[in-house]
Amino acid sequence: MTNFPPGPVPAGPAPFTPVSATKKSKLPLITLVIGALLLVVALVFSFYPFARSADGGPTSAFRAQQELDKVVFGFAQSTGAKYTGSITYSFVNSPNTPERTINFKNLVVASNNNAEGGLSIDGVEAQYRQLGNDVYANGSKTFWTKLMPSVPETLDLDSAASKWVAADSTGLLWLGFLAPRRFAGRLAIGDTSKNIALGQELESPNKGLPDARFWPTSDPTIKKTDNSITAGTMTTTFDPETKAITHIKGSGVSQGTTKYKIDASVAPVTENDLSKLFANERSFAPELTAVPALGLRPQTPMFKKVDGGQCTPARCEFIYDVQGKLTTTRSLTGYFNYGVTGTFTANNAPVGGTCNKVVRVNFNTTGRVQCDAVNLGNLPNGTSIRPKFESKYLPFITSSAADISRIIDNNEKSVKKELKFARTGSKRSGGPTTYNSQVTDMPSAYVVEQGGYQFDGFGPSGSFLVSFSPGYDQHVNGGVFDPSWAGTTKLREQAAQQVKAAAGTEVVWVMAEQNAAVAARALLASAGITSSQIVVINIAAD
């Protein structure tokens, strides 16, 4: 299957993003919870300095934040949520792309971001499914043209209509960000963190590193009523007795790439909802071995004439190389299907019949097609035969059935992991906080505690995540971290602590800088830590 980073990707030839390993190089797929396999998420109230009111106690904003923590961590503890409402969204890096509004009813999103349900854009309906970080939709040709108004005429939408399609790079919103485990942090922090002043640096786990955390010294912008709390621009309504979230309304930015406005009611999922979701994953898995991918584009020119074709009164050969290279640099497995129609003229009159061919060209290779003009015996010697070729293409992404089954199996295993979420200090604004969100889809003020260590997040397939923002590269010399830099020792110590705390669960270091990733692998190897314990991947910062 595809391995894109999480999150939505604008339509067009250029893609995506992690949550690992984003963009798509994304982290393994997340699983869903079913039956007795319950994901336990516990809120840990750590010591947390607070601004004081005139009477010396916590301010009203701090008390409201504590109350909101109880609500959203209860939400994160749930196995999933069912949403009815709408989201209007646009892409930060595509200012010329119009806003789109998705309406949905009873959209089921598991706590680990698997999802299914019906949705509509401008009244045109489609079915949505998300298997981990991979998004699929089944809609009419009208749906896809609504979603991709500038789609090339040569893209064969007719052959993809009413079939499951890999939706990456089509402009369809990645709805997995509504997963309670992910969305809880966004509800708790909203857009307030950018206005919070930072003070004392925390001793662990990142002191002295570019990803150090700091206690806040000012209150967030947060207000509470009897049954709602507004953090920045996001209002969360809840049942005052059970603390269960009933409605969400507000705006935000997901992973720094997508602006959104949401207005949706929220209900808990039932065991039957999750059982159905999981069963549907397995039922449509066979279709994913070769699935249309409407967001991919071939490089141009798609056809290039090859010299050397023979021409006789009986037949004239026309040979063309066919493009298989992608416009994206992502590593993908798949192919283009080209439907080619060739016609011929001589002296502006049709001759030679019609040639119809279907050519399959694997990604990043070159194919070849030959179309012949035939039965030319009545033409005078020296007559020029002119070919005219028309074509449609459709990209397919391929996966093996074994790989798909393995991914689903890994998803099932990951739900057995008991997690503790804790509030802590925030990373510096800018690069560290932004990259942390890109990698984990959580604010940096929240961490996952395991074995006494605070990890930045927890990946879809059950891996602990550690994000390394830009800033480490300057300490790399000759492919290794500078031994004189104090951070080198710190990173070595962290690695040992992480392996011990993870207790056999994979840890993934996600590095923004390629040179830093090379140095990190060298550091781990020198410490005797294997790639089965800590995996290092390089995902550039958005």
C-alpha cells in the first residue's frame, strides 16, 4: 500500500506528509479497536506551573484548562467517535485552490484514525474509507470533477467512476485528523499556544536540544461556561455530568497544511460500529492490490516518437516511447494504463484504418507502443502518411495481498497498547512546535508516557514517535554528531532510555534534516541499538 505522511494533499501534480512515514515515508497504518481490544488512554496530571490570580491561586483560565483536559482526555480514551456536520477547508500552500465544504452524517472515526462513512461535496455524494493513513473514496465522475476542477482531460475519470480510488493528492480532506486520540490535543490547545510565553526549560527529556520544552508563564486564551469551553477559536460542548463531548465548533490548522472550520455534533461509537468498520476494511482489501490513484501525473511528454519504423505499400509503422515517470519524487509502486487511439491521413484524407491499443507502463520506466497504418497499396509512391494519436491515462498504485493483510494485522496488535497521555511544557514556537505537530499530529504540550519516558507521540501502527526539528544538522561533521557537542551525549542517553521504556515496542526517530538522520543512524549503531529497536527516517519539514 502507499506509505504517505498523514494529512490532506492539494490537488495537482505535486503531492504529501507523516504520521510517519507523511508524505505518504509515513508511519505505518493505524488500527482500530474492536470488541475486547480496548485502547486505554489515561490522563496524567503532572506538576504544571500556573499563573496566579490576585488571591494567589490558579487563574480562571488555568482552572478552565484543567477542566478541558478532563473532557478531552476522556474523549481520547474513547474507542472512536461518530460525527455529523460539516468541515470547510483550504490548503495553506495552495492559495489559489478554492475552499471546499464536506458534509457528512454518522461518519465513524476510530480513535486511531480508521474511518468510514458517506460524505458529499456540493450535494454530490461519495463513500469515504480510511485505512490508517491511506484515504479511499468511491464516487461518480461528477464527484471527482467537483473535487478536481482542473483535472487534465487526458485523465481517464470514466474508468475510475464508482470504483474505490486512492485519494491522496486529489484535494480530498484527510478526515483521520478527527480521530479522538489525535483531535483531543487540538481541542485542548486550539490555536492558543502561539500566544503563550515560555519560561523555565524542563530538565528532561530534551534539555539543551533544539526540541527542548519549556513551562508556560502566561495563561492561554480560554473561557468556560456550564457545558462548553472555548480554547482560542475552538468551542467544545460537553455533558456536564459525564464530560462526554457532544458538539465541536471552531477553526484551526491541521499539521500546518490545512485550514479548516468544523461544525459537527459528536456521539460515541458503538461496538457494532467498530465491528462493521473493521469488517469492511477486510472486505475491500482485495480491491487495494491495484487501485486507481487520480492524484498522480506522468511527466511530459507522455509520448515520444522513435525513429526507424518501416513503411511499405502494405504497412507503415509508427513507434512511440510511452512515459512512466511520475511528477512526484515519492517512492511508489504501480503503473500507468494508457488507452491509445491512432488514426492516419494522407493528403488530408483518412487512410490506414484505426489503431486501438492499451499499454501498461510501470512507474519510472519507459513503455513502447506501435500503431500501423495498413492497406496503403493504392497510394502514389512518395505519399506522406501523417499519424494522429489520442490517449487517456489512469494511474494505479499496487500492493500485495500479503502486505495489506500484514498491515491490518499490525493495526489489530497496536490497539492492545495501553497509553498514558500527559500535559507538559511546550517546545519553542516555530520550527520545533510545527514539526512536532507534523510528525505526531499532537501539540507539543502533550506527550505519551511509557516506562517513565515522555515520547512525542504514538504512531498509527503502534510505534513511539520522537520528532527532531531543524537544528541538529549544524552539529553534524563527517556524517556523525560532533563529539564535543553536549547534545551528542544527550541523544545517546535518550536512545538507551527510550529502548528501555518502550520495552520491545518500536521507536521511530523522525528527522527533519537528512544529514542529521545519517548521523543519528551512526550514533545508534555505535551504541549497539538496532533498527528493530529504533528506526530513523527523514521527513522534511513542511
